[in-house]
Amino acid sequence: MRNEVLHGYLIHHRKYRDRSHIVHLFTQEYGRVDGILRQTPPPQYQPLTLQATGKSELKNLSKLEIVNQPIFFFGDAFFSGFYLNEILLRLCPLEVEMPQTFQQYAKTLIDLQQLAQQQDQNLFLKQTLREFEHALLEELGYPLDFSLDSNQECIESHKYYQFQLNDGFLPIIHASKSALLGSQILTMCDYEKGREFTSEQLQLLSKLYRQMITSLLGDRPLKSRQLWIQNTHSKSS
């Protein structure tokens, strides 16, 4: 890159030497971009533009401009924003364009600003996060075929299946706590992109996407999820 203009968001930063920061960006043009910024980092969740120069993985960043007014999240919206940025940082490859995820990320930030006004905040939040995870996992190369099992045979509504990240839906004889009924899986077959998920689809995707993301993350759990759980427990105690 040479003085290339990027549009995106700051997802993480840390101090680097006296007056600089190593920043991790999620950009429209190149997906995740890392670089050195020799000024105070911008707020998170804030659309920004800047210039990037360099051939190494760590670019030199300059001419930072913040596009809109600051965005502040509170409560579940705060932990949700933390979660979005953490999985982008942990899962997205460096400098690989991810247009669908970028578009969904921007939409999700707008939705999170509206969380407090929702009548059923829990349902709205689940819908918002599953839509983001759906776009991210597909663009990372993990789309799910909800019509076929791991043997490339049609999923049958009365049978049970065990989901495995690399194999898909594996038929099993006996049900278990982690088993999925075929009829539950098949609810996703009539899903059209851009629509809201039904309650049955949300129940399925919440289970599947947590398993998929946990597998992709490996041994290091998400800090955002741990803090979210701790906050929920402290409020209920």
C-alpha cells in the first residue's frame, strides 16, 4: 500500500513506544488491517478514514479523520460491541476483503444503538448478533448446508444429528444433550438472506454458532463473553 485511503473502524489498540499505538482496524477495502498510528487512537464503533502505507503486515497510518459523532454503548450493547470487535480481531485473516461482514458490522452497530428502545431487548439482541455471526462465518468459509448431512444425504425430520465443524451434521442413533432433531435443522432451509430469523431458527443458530466460534477460537476463550457472564451474575446476585 502507498498512501491508500481506507474506510473502517478501530477494533483494538495498544500502546507502542512513547507516542504511538499499534491499532487493529476493520476496513471496507481490505478487511482487517494492522498498523502504527502516531497519535491518539480514535474511539471504537466510530466510522473513520485514514491513509495506509507499507509493504509489511504493520502499516504506517496517517491522516486519520473521524466521520460521525461519538457512539457510546451501555449495558448489553457495550458487551455486544466488545464481542463483535474481539471475534473480528481473533478470526479475520489479515488484509482479506470481507464486504458482507463489513456491511453487517456497520448495520449491527446501528442496531445496538437502538437496543434500549426495544420492547423485547433480549430477542432483539439475539437477532442482531446471530445476523452478524451468520455473515461472518459464511465469509470465513464456513457456510452451512441445512438440507444435507455429513454423508451428503437429505436430512430427515425425525432423525437426530450431531454437528461437527468440519463434517457438518453427523447422523446419530441415540439423542443426547447436544443432539439436534432433523426438523429443527430443516427450519433454516427456507431462510432468505436479509430476513429476520424465526424463534426456532434463533434457537438453532445460537447453539450452532457458539460451537463453531468456540472451535475456531481454540484454547483461548473470549474475554468479552467472560465479562458479560460476570456482569450478568453480579446483577442477579
